[in-house]
Amino acid sequence: MFFQHIFESSLAHASYLIGCQAKGVAIVIDPKRDVDTYLSIAEKNNLKITHIAETHIHADYLSGSLELASLTGAQLYLSDEGGPEWQYDFDHIGLKHQDEIKLGNLIFKVLHTPGHTPESISFLLTDTPATSEPVMLFTGDFVFVGDVGRPDLLENAAGLIGTKEIGAHQMFESLKIFANLPEFVQVWPAHGAGSACGKALGAVPSTTIGYEKVRNWALQFGNNEVGFVEELLSGQPEPPKYFAMMKKLNKIKRPLLTSVPNYKELETNEFVSHYQNNVTVIDTRHKIEFAKGFIPNSINIQNNKAFSNWAGWILDYNNPFILIVSKDQLEDVTRKLMRIGIDQAIGFITPETITTLGLPLEKQKIIDFEEMNNALNNPNAQILDVRNENEFKTAHLPNATHLFVGTLTENLHKIDTNKELYLHCQSGDRATIATSLLYRAGIKKIKNYSGSMKDWKEKNGQLIK
């Protein structure tokens, strides 16, 4: 048996290529959209990708199953569980509970494990030449290391009211299936720490049934279904805005993108023309460099592990945009965008070009602990905490107004524009995004505290808990 775990850190997404080397065939489970990764692995190991499978209709990234099938001719094996509303709208081989997928000498048994979504399935792998016992379980967003998939996304991200309680009860029942499997079976989920598909995902890539039975909070409730449901639904982070679009696109036929786009470097006159026509500009530089001088109305989304998440929160799928990105980071940024289906970039300019455009630049006012601390009791100041709701509830600065950065532009009415604004988040990244969004909205009396909450605590800054 050939096995490779492929981890994409910007989405904390895991996919898998498993092959039967005796027969030279392979399956890919839950592929990302830039599928050249799988083609390269298969070629290097003399394998032909003949099967493609998904554990469920994903919300956090645009699946590459259709692209991979187009390039390889492989068959799609997808869930037909969950009822008519949860079916894929394109040709595939439908899977039901207890069905089997045979790949050379390997057998993948299908388990219907609803909870995260109604159609969710897991794949229980047996390597028949080695043993008659199952050896691996591919759980998708059902069971993670130390956590389970959140059942609220259909309601909170896709607007399907009343589904989260149903999903939570389904998850309770599905975990009984999980707990009854042999404790030595390895568990390989579709996400790790950093994903918004759960609230407490572990950082290690895999686990075992036995380890999760003693370690995972969700398997400690015994017969207390009410307590389990209450705990599962509490404290979940805000689902990114783009999740609703992913849910839609992942179940229908759509335009395919079978290679990584090569975005055009724009000439000065081209950029200025688009800019004057109000095309959105996304500046991917580090927050400190952005603060020193940026093009008016541009939005700072740093190219780091959170880039895809914030791009999905902020960018409109129907509107074009321009990137400011260094050439050595262009491919990385392009891949991060295509993985969430954002394909409408007109082109890019490099950071070095900014000062040659003939446009007046603006600056953000970055402040230190002392100035932020002095603002706490200033009646002419408004403190804006742009972290998520759970972070705010855990501890926040005195007199702070909570305005989550992801929904900031929809809540501008909560800002007192007669006061000077003092923004902060956990480490300064989100505050810089928020400041650039406010500048774009014409609100510019802003000071940005870029220090971390750890720094604030170490300097004995006041907190309300």
C-alpha cells in the first residue's frame, strides 16, 4: 500500500493519496483545487489515479475533484446519503452506508457518519494483503484530533435554519459507530489546527480510535446526549462569509481551473485606470510595511497562513480585484485564492511599484502600550476590539466595543465618528485589516495598537473577564 498525507497549511486542510502498488492504481480523498500536487505524487510513484472520493460537500474550500477527474479520467465516488437536498448535481458513483470501494488489493468501506453535514461519510480502509482487519479511517470533518465537526455551518453559513440541532443529535449517534471500531485503527481527518470547521482541533495530523476515546472531549459524555449537544453548539467561531459560496459550488457543475493561473503584471497606466474605476486593491505586504505607506482605499491582507480566510471574508466573488504582491510570492497567493474559488484577479503590481504610480500614499498610526493604555479612560476615544466573539467574551479591554473584523463594514453604524478610534486584536494582523477597511469607508481618525494580547497582559494592562 502506498500512502501520502497532503497538508495545506493556509486552510489547515488534509487530503490523501492512497495507492495499491501491486496494481498501480490510486485514489485521492478530499482533493484541493490545485491538483498538480496529486498528479506529481502519482507520477513519481508509478501510480494512475483511477478513483476520487469525498467525505462530504465541503464548506471551507473549493474541491478539486472535478478538475482531477477531468485531467485523469478517474471515477468520482461521492455520498448519496442525507436525502435529496444533499446530493451532488453532477455525474458520480453514489455511495451508501456499508458500500465498498475496491482499489486493487485495498478495500474502502463506507460508513454514513452524519452530524457535521447530513451526507457526511467516512472511509474505513483494509489493506487485504497485510490483514483482514481495518487499519485506517478517513473521517473528513466528522472526527478530528481532539474534536468533532461543527454542525452549525449549514445554519450559520448557508442560512438553513433549524439544522444545527438536528446535526448535533446526529453527531451523537455517529460517534457510537466511531467508538465501536477497533481501537488500533488510525484516524486521518480532513483538517487540523487552524481550521474553522471545529473549535479545538489538535495540531498533530492523525490519531487513533483508542486515543480519541480517552482524549476527545466529544467522547466523554456517555449517554448524556443533552449535555453533548449543548457543549457542541456552544463557543463555535464565526464561520467565514465565503463558506456559503463553497457549499453552493461544491455540489454543482462549474467552470474548471485545471492549472494554476498566471496573472498579468500590470503597466502603470493599466493599474491607474482600473484604480480610478474603483477596482478593489488587495495589498499582501506585511502589516508594518503597509502602515508606512499604502495606496488610498487599498485593503491589507497579509500573505500568511490566514490569507485565504480573510480573502474569503472580504472579497466579493462577483467583483474583480488587483493584487499588490512580490513576484516570489505570486504563485503562493494565487494558489491560496484558487483554493477558495476566487479567480477574478485582473492582475498584479509589485510593492516596489507603489511609489512610482504618482498616487498620494496614506499611513496608519501605529501606537504602543502606553498610548493605548492612556486611551482607556479618555472620553473622546472609542476602543474597538476586532477579534471574534469568543475571544472578546474570554477577556477584553475596559470600555471596548466589539466589532468583529469579518463583519465590520456591516456594522459601521456602531462607530462613533466624532471620537478617535483605537483598534486592537490578538496580535495586530486583524486590526490592520480593520483599519484599512475603515479608511476605505472614509473613517480615518484611527490609531492601531499592533501589540499582542500577550504583550498587554505582560505589561499588566487592564482586562475585563
